[in-house]
Amino acid sequence: MNTEHIVSSFNDDLNRIEALLLEMGGLVEQQLSSATTALRKEDRNLAKKVLKGDKRINTLEAKLNESAIKVLALRRPVAADLRNVVMTLKMASHLERIGDYTKNMARRTNTITKAEAFTGSIGTLVRMSELVQNMVKSVLDAYNTRDPELAFTVREQDEGVDQMHNTLFRELLTYMMEDVRNISGCMHLLFIAKNIERMGDHVADIAQEIIFSVTGEWPEGKRSKGDKTSKMIIDPNDIHAEGE
């Protein structure tokens, strides 16, 4: 086998892995879009389709992992090629987790719709989900074009997701304190909000991987985290005062 053929075969292997990742990412983006629509329209049938679609994401990840491991074992890539393969494996793992959170989002949408539970703040949840969906699209574009600047922009957008999560957390706690009948529905919405917030974290991590793979350096400084919900306490007296 001549050197030219070996190089061509290696490039084919790398392109196959990249194609699998982009297919997987496109499916995750589609799943999140459908889950968001199901939430906005309180559409149980669409939510159930999202639940079934998660299996395709897992299947693609398994194919990608198998292909990448073969490349690492047989081709023994170095330098930029090695970073690219390892980055792709990590990205696939992050995308699979986003798919899991999307599935959970659809499952809870199905539950609250079936029970006709309280659904206040859904508009804010939808906007938060749409922001993450746009981040997924942009980070896949950054991967496809190897654009570290676009990846950095996506990384910074996660702070906006955190800020929306903070707002939702306070809103939903307030609803629960105002009327105990809201508790069941609000708890599901809180979990959905946390799912979306975690999706944003995974997209930001993907962006960091792209930056390192392209430049060989990690972004300077820690990623800004705006999620304050773990430290947030709502005083019942504040709720009563606002209502006076």
C-alpha cells in the first residue's frame, strides 16, 4: 500500500467520524426543537415522538465511538489529528447528554399536559430553550468550519441561559408559595428549566473543546457562570409585600 493511499484512507476515516458527529448534532438540534414545540403547545403526541427519537442519538454515538476507537488503534494519529479525534469523542458524549436532557424535558411535558397541571412561565422556558437550540446550531457550525471565534461566542452565551434560569427559579418558587395547588406543575417546570440550563453547560463545554482543538490552547480565564439558584432563598414576607 503506497503512502498516498494510506493518507487518503486516513482522511476518509476522519471524514466519516466528522460526518457521524454532524449527523448526531443535527438530530439533537431537531429533538430539542421538537421538545420545545411540544412544551409550548402542550402537545403530548409530539413529546412522545421526542422520547422515541432518543434511541437514534444513542445509536449514532455508538457508531461514532466504534469508528474513533478504530482510528486511534490502527492509525495512531498525532498532533492536530489526535486532538481532532479526541475532541470528536468528547463532543459526542456532550451531545448524548443533551439528548438525554431533551428526552427528560419531553417526558415532563407529557406528564404536566396529561395532568393539566400549572404551566405558568412556559413562555420564559421556551425562550430559554430556543436560546440553547441556537447555541447548538452555532457550535456545530463552529465545529464544521473550525471557527474558534464563533465557538468562543457560543461559550459566552451560556451566561444568558444561566440568567434566565435564575429568573425562572424565582418565578416558579413564588407561584408555589402563593398557591399550594401550583406545586406539582411548578416542580416539573423547575426540573425542565434545570435540564435546559445543563444543556447550555454542555454546549459551552463543546465550544471549549473546539477552541482547544483548533488553537492548541484552552480559552483564557474561567467560563463565567451566572447560575445562582443553588444559593437563592425566597422570603415568604417578600411575596406578601409584593402583593400589597
